[in-house]
Amino acid sequence: MRKILVVNSKGGCGKTTVATNLAVAFAARGDHVALADADRQKSSLAWAKRRSKKLAKIEALNWTKIDSIGVKDKDLDAIVIDGPGGLRSELTKKLIAEASDIVVPVLASMFDWKATLKFLDDISEIKRIRKGKADIHVIANRINRSSTQVADLEQALSKKGYPVLCRISDRVLYARHAADGSGVFDVNDASAHEVRGQWRPLLQAVDA
Ligand SMILES: Nc1ncnc2c1ncn2[C@@H]1O[C@H](COP(=O)(O)OP(=O)(O)OP(=O)(O)O)[C@@H](O)[C@H]1O
Ligand SMILES: [Mg+2]
């Protein structure tokens, strides 16, 4: 079973958006998937409550307390975890200790990538990551045509050894899906087609 932790100490970078859409991507292809919310704001749990029973099933788990981490369901193909904000908490350390993949969304603004670089350096010190037992995937989020800083972001990160795996566009449809308890992989129309393609490198990486 893959345990995919979406995390960054920087708030508002798209952790919940990425976690919910990843869970939908797995569910839509028929995987048995759980979405675990480890953030005190419980945004992913709120999202799951709004999800229609007609859509592909995603099991929602409340992992906001350290004792609640864990699943009895051995048949799960994947757990996507909406991570907590801070790196220092025991909860975050435990989640990192168990993750097979760590997905780090980052926005194309200097404040965000500076903070994210520090976060990436901090987690790279963790033994499990040093030993290569968990893969780190950095994804640039909320990119639009006027994001002149994307090239700077990619350069700054790859220089430090963290290449940006994919670019996710800034699209109002993400906010719409968020409010509906859905994701871009729940629909198959033309507008979703283009944005879904942007997730492919990440989906391939976590499948590898
Ligand atoms: N690719 C995107 N396109 C448009 N809006 C986006 C995109 N990604 C995220 N957003 C919006 O940006 C805001 C922050 O995203 P999100 O809640 O996923 O971040 P977060 O890292 O989980 O925040 P927090 O640190 O508060 O938990 C939300 O309003 C969300 O709808
Ligand atoms: Mg969130």
C-alpha cells in the first residue's frame, strides 16, 4: 500500500487541493483509496463530507491526533494524507516516518520557495529520507501565464537538488471542485482533460 503524504510547512500552497485531487485520481481508476486528514483545520474531512455517493468512493480518515494514525483495512491500495502545517510536531514526524512518497506543493513566489527550500532541507535530514525509503516530489502549483517567477522557482529548487516534477495551473475549477467534494479526475470533459494531463508526471512517479 502506498502512503502519500502531502506536506509543506508553508500554508496555503495547495496541500488540500493536491491531496483531494490525488485521492480522486486513484479512486476514479478503481483503486481502493483513503484520504487521511492530519491537519487541524480538517479541510479534507469537510471536503469528503460534501462528496456525492454517486462519485468513486474515497474513505475519509481523521488523523488529526497522533493516536488515530493507522488503518485496519489491509485491502487499501493507497492512502493520501493531507499533512499538518508544522514540521516539528510528533504527528508530522510519525507521518514522514511511514510515508512512501512525500508530495510538496509550492507556489511560484519568492517567499514561498524560500520557505519551501528550508522545509525540503529540514525533511532531507530525516534518516528515512536520507536512506531513500521515501521519495520527494515537488510540484509547482497555481501557475498561470503571468507567473513570471516560474522559471526562477524551478531554477532555485533544481539547483538545490529538488527538480519540479509538474506544473499545476491556477484554475478556478479547483475551487469549484473543492466546494463540491470532487476533483478534476471525477469528470471527463474537455476543460478537465487539459488540467488532468498536468498531474500525469506525479501519478506516474507515485506509481513507480
Ligand atoms: N491550482 C489551483 N488553482 C486555483 N486555486 C487553487 C489551486 N490550488 C489551490 N487553490 C486555492 O488556493 C487556496 C489554498 O489551497 P489549499 O487549501 O489547497 O492549500 P493548503 O496548503 O491546504 O492550505 P492550508 O495551509 O490552509 O491547509 C484554496 O482557496 C484553493 O481553492
Ligand atoms: Mg489545507
